[in-house]
Amino acid sequence: MEKNNNNDQTPEMGKLQIHAEGRIYTTVLTEKFKNREVWKAPDPTEIRSIIPGSVIDVMAKEGDKVEKGTPLIEYEAMKMHNIITAPMAGTISRIFVKTGDKLPKGHLMIKLEI
């Protein structure tokens, strides 16, 4: 950090004052920070893979009405078989995976309509 001489009017700088009578320091934002992907709240109607793995079985079909807790997909990750269940009641509007697919973290598997 560098000492601010109060002549800098750059809006992309953050100012930090340690205490009321202390020095004011300016923080310059990096290009990496400026170009970062901004976090957005996850869509609860999108069921995504939370870790890389493989689809063992798809137990639901598009158009199925499901209740909270209904098994949808059997998913293998880290040598463990996991049953992915519906997080809420709704209708399956789209299935984006099929048996045997290898998925990265964050891949959209199912879209629900509530």
C-alpha cells in the first residue's frame, strides 16, 4: 500500500484509515480483481454437481412431478455412490445428463420448475 496524498481522484481505489488521527492508505485494485466473476446466489431450481463425478443412473424423466426428497440421480464421486434428491417439490423441466456422463464440478444436471 502507498500513502495517499489526497490528490488522487481514481474511483477504483479503496481508502483505509487505521484510526481517526492516523494515515490514510490507498489500495489499488488489480486487473485480476477487476475481471473476476462476480458471485451470484445459486438458483434453487438448478441441481448441479458439487464435485466431479459420473452419472450412474438417471431415475427421473422430463415432465415428472416430484416431491421434496424424491431420488433423481445416482451419482458416483470419490468412489462413493450418492443419491441426488429433489430439493423441493416441482416438475422436472429439463435433464442435462445421461447415464455414463462424466461431469465437472458445477455442471447443471437437472432444472426444476416450481
